[in-house]
Amino acid sequence: MSSDPWGRVDETGTVYVRTADGEQVVGSWQAGTPEEALAYFERKYEGLVVEIGLLERRVRTTDLSAKDATAAIDHLRQQVDEHHAVGDLEALRKRLDQLVTDVEARREERKAQKARQSDEARQAKEKLVAEAEELAASEQWRSAGERLRALVDTWKGLPRLDRKADDELWHRFSHARSAFSKRRKAHFASLDAQREEARKTKERLVSEAEALSGSTDWGPTAARYRELMADWKAAGRAQREHEDDLWNRFRGAQDVFFQARSEVFAERDAEQRENLTRKEELVVEAEKLLPVSDLKAARAAFRSINERWEAIGHVPRDARPKIEGRMHAVERAIQESEEAEWRRTNPEARARAAGLTGQLQDVVDKLQDAVDKLQKQIDAARAAGNDAKADKLGRELEGRQALLDQALKGLEEFGGK
């Protein structure tokens, strides 16, 4: 008879394994020595150890389902319970019991994880739905459309929920997309209608612009082109395939007109600049008549100059006030000389002048005294640092000086100077 700590073989070749419940028959061995019998069943035990070890690793390190793990445990437990191996079978049962516990823990963990994932998926889908419903009211057609397409891709990557919840959320999501799509289609349909109306309006504007391009009625036509441009801007954009062509025709018609006008104006401007040069020469000639020493000769010379002046024609508008002002100044000076000559030669005027001269001289003397007095007061105020008083007196001085200048002019006219 042969034995080891976990089993023995009796004289009949029966192999036993020792357990907590006593010895259990493992099997019968007739083909060799008792030692070989024990070795054979010990190897079967080692095989169970290896299989249990492999299952433990699969449970720990792979995504083996609880169902498959439980089936594997039951299969191994059956082999252990059948006592067809020699070794510490109770230790194997404990390992299998622990595996059951581990598998159940993993089952609960996966269940909790699945619940978390489901909750996260629900929250993610609810967030997608909320954003889609917000985008449904947007008028940022391109960016909102692109974002909605991205939301669909995101939705497809999320796990499904329970059927009812998933269907409800998808219905809201789909409805939001449909609402946006309908609004976008309506918008672009309206936009197409507006652009078609803009095309018709611009066709009319182009026709009128082209009809006006040959006009030589420069001022009214240029004004009408400005009105047409305002109407063009107010019409809005036509379809892309028409807009550029219409604009090129419209702008081309304007260019034809304004180029022709520019050429005419350039020629006119050159002529007016030449006229200005000739009139400047006449003004210089007229200004040499001043001061008037021979009224009769000055009158005759100015008449000749003025006739040549009138024959020349227009000068540039910006130069007109200055050149005409200089000519009028000469004309006024000659007229004033004529008036002075008339007063000197008119007996009645000379008599009146004699009577008024004395009165005017008294006024001039009084005003001069007042001006001198005010000037001294202003100087004193400035010296005292009283600028406010000096400014006030200065304004009064300006008034008195104006009166004095007027009185001196009258005295000069009546021969009192």
C-alpha cells in the first residue's frame, strides 16, 4: 500500500483522496505501481490548479462575461466535486468560492458602471437635444447647420438608452433639426425671391444707365447717375451668377459717360485756365490806373480794358471771386473819383460841404480825445494785471475807433482833411 498527505492506494488498487469529510474514492488503478497511481491523479489535480489559475486571471484581467465565468466555475467545481484528483480539493473549492465572489463583484461593478454610462449617455443626449432645440431658432444658417450635423455624429457615438427614453430624446432631437431645416429652406426661398426681384430691378437700372451713357447733358445726367447708384444699393444683391455681370454693365455705362464728361471738362478747364491768365493780365493793367490822376483818361482806359475782359469768357470757378474782386476794386476806385470830382465841381454840394466841415471837425476832435483816453486806460489796466477790465475797455475802444474812422472819412469827403 502506498500513500501521501492527500491520498493513498490500497492493496486492491483503489485510490483515495483525503478530505475534511473523510476519505473519498478517486478511482481504481491496476496498470502499474501504487506510486504511479498517486502520481497520475496528482497530475490531474495540478491540471485543475492550472485551469483555476487561468480562470482567475481571465476574471481579473479580461472582459469575460459573468455568465461565461459562472459556467466555467461550475464546470471546474463539478470536476473537483467528482474527486477524480488527489490533492487539496478543499483549497480548490475555496478558490472557486472566491471566484464566485469576484465574479459577482464584477457583475455588480459592471452593472453600476453600465448604470453610470447610461446616466452619462442620458445627460449627454439631453444636452445634445437642448443645444439642438436652441439652434433650431438660430438664423446663423451655415454655422448652425454645420453644428447640427456635428451633433448627429456625436449622438451616433453615444450608447443607446432604454428604448422609451432613447426614442423620446431622439424625437425631440429630430424635431429640432427638422424645424431648423424648414426655417432655413423658407429663408433661402424668400432670399431667392428677393434676389430675383433685385435682378429685375437692376436689369431696369442697367438699361437706363446704358441709355444715358451717350448723353452730353452733363449736370442732369450726372445727377441721375447718382440716383441710379442709390437705387442700385437699395435694391440688394441679385443671384451670384447675375450680380457681377449686371454690375459690370452698370459700371461700364457710367464709365463711358463720365469719361466723356471728363474729357470735355478737361478741355473746358484748359480754356478757362487760359482765360484766367488773360484776365490776370488785364487786372494788372487796370490796377496801374490807380491812384487816379487823370479821371477822363482813366475812364477811357478802364472802358477799353473792360470790353476786352467781357470778350474773354469764363475762368475756373474757384478763381472767379478773387479775379473779379480785383477788377471791381479798380472800378469802384474810379467811381469814387468820379463822385469826388462831382462834389468838387457842384456849387450846391460845395456850399453844403463848407457848412458841414466845421461840425465834422469838432466830432473828429472829440472822438480822437475819447480814443486816446481809452487807450491810456487800457494800458493802465494791463500794467495792473487787470486783463478783464482791459478787454472790456478794448471793446469800447473798438466802437469809438469805428466812429472816428467814419467821421474822418466824411471829413475827407467834404474837404475837411
